[in-house]
Amino acid sequence: MSVVAHPTDEPNPGRPGAPAQEPPPVRPGVFENGSWRHGELPHEVRSPYDGRLVATVSHASAREVPHGHRPVRALAAADRARVLRDCAEGLEARKAEMAASVSAEIGMPVTDAEKEVDRAVRWLQLAAEAVHHLDGTSTRLSGPGGDRLAVTTPQPYRRVLAITPYNRPLAQLIVKVAPAMLAGAPITLKPSERAGASAVLAVEILLDCGYPPEYLSLWTGGPDVARALLADPATDFVAFTGGARGAAAVAAMAGPRPGCYELGDVGALVV
């Protein structure tokens, strides 16, 4: 299912005198409990370059966000590695489609969007290679009663919530999805409301490549959706990429839950 209209040499439909075009179908913006569904709020995605309509994604509202998730079956290390390898191969095979989506949605040059796909593919490959190195540790402890063996084993979080920005709509999703699958943790994705179409396509590709549906959720929408997802007690870990102001708000709602925050800024550029 493609969420981006193919480029055309026709004039911009938004300009006077341009030929009328059929609007793209509204794409479902929510993937939850193994199935796609529409949110309540149809959202037009227009190219920041020329204003053309490239997709319409149905965003969710906060009241649609459920709390709690079904338990998931544990995945063996070999299965997690296979899923990551298959997703890397599948994303590479659909590189042109994914790059076109990123380029159309955020105005990134296609050549740069292709590099973003390349990075995402490599992250999936690296995670697949690292799965078998995620081992426990054992330490011999000596005491008055004799030696004892202390054994630790890594346990995945019940659920990771990933909140991502608009400027890297594919890369910032995959850099969070890959380590979650590496560890065997389910993940809920909340992309920027300005980059929902590329997130939908990325999730479609992952699912087509065999990503376990119960391990993946997607909620497109505004900040109210992020707040509703943060209120879910089933979320054990928060991964956020964005600005300092947004991070402060997310951290305040996350409370004592562990997380990682990658913060940056938007630099002005005059051409």
C-alpha cells in the first residue's frame, strides 16, 4: 500500500489553470493490535516544496488511544535476528518508494532521502548482527559461606514508546525500532504529525517483511496523542528525539520511567 503519489510533470494542481486531479485516498494512520484502522482526523500531507497534495493520512485523536496491551510471545534470538535481516532486505528492495515518500513529505532531495534509507538498512543489519551478543553475565562471589555464582540475564521492557521528529521520518523510526527488536521489546511509534505518511509506509514495509504485528504499534496525530500514549502505564521506556521544550514536557509526563532523549535544534539556512 503506497501513501505517496508518483511525481508528475503536470503543473501544480493548487495553481490556477492546472488540471484537476483525483485526491489520493485517505490512508489509515493507526496500526494497533495487528490491524490497520482510520483515525478520526483526516490530515492532508502537502509537499513543502511546491504545495502539492501527496497523501492524506487519518490522524488519531487522544480519546482513541487505549491503555494497556496484550501480552506478547517471547521471540528467540534467532527469530529476532531473522526479522531484522528480512526487514533490512525488504527496505532495501523498496528504497525508491521509501525515498520518494520522504522527499515528497518533507521536501528533502531524493538523493538525500536515498541515503536515509541506506542508513536505516544498515541499522537493521547491525541490530541483526548484535542480537547474538546480547548475553547475560555470570560472576563468582566469595563469602564466608563459600563461593556463589551470580547470574544476570537481560530482560526486555514490556513496551517502548518512541516519539520522533519530522526531519528524519524514516531514520528516526528505524533507529528506535531496530534496538527494540534486538532486545525483544514491543514498540509503539508516535511520529511527528508533519511526517505521518512516511511513517505509515515504513510500518507497512516492516510488516510486509515479517515484523511480528504484536510487537509494533503506530499512532499518527498531534501532541495530544503523544500525551495519551505517555499516560499508558504499560509503557516502560520512552525514546524521544526532538527539541528541548518537547523533551521537557515528555520527561515530566514520563516521570521515573527510564528513557533516552536525543535533542537538537533547527538551524537557519539562507540560499
